[in-house]
Amino acid sequence: MYTFFVLDFDGTYDHPVDDVDLGVEPTVYLIPVNKQNEIEGIADQAAEEFHTSDDNTMCIGDMSL
């Protein structure tokens, strides 16, 4: 079984269009359900590293954990 995993880079995915500009478009992945917890953990680690890193030249999608 598979499910969709939406990676919302800047937190604007669930806001009404009138509230914010379009920001960064989220990416959607089709992932196996049995890997969902692992994938969510990796995404959380990448977000934490990205937001606490002094190196702001790297795209969050390019971070390797």
C-alpha cells in the first residue's frame, strides 16, 4: 500500500491564498505506508538541521542526513 507524503517547505501549504503569497510550492511523494514513520522522521531531521544551521546557502531538499 502507498500513501501521499506532502513536504511543505515554508509552512504555507494549508493557508488560504489571501493570507500569504504563494511561497514555495510543496512537493508530493508517493511513499510506501510501511515507511511513513521513517520518512516523516527524516523530514523532521532535515527541517531541524535546516532551521538551526548557520549555512543558509543550502536548499533543504539537498540536505543529506
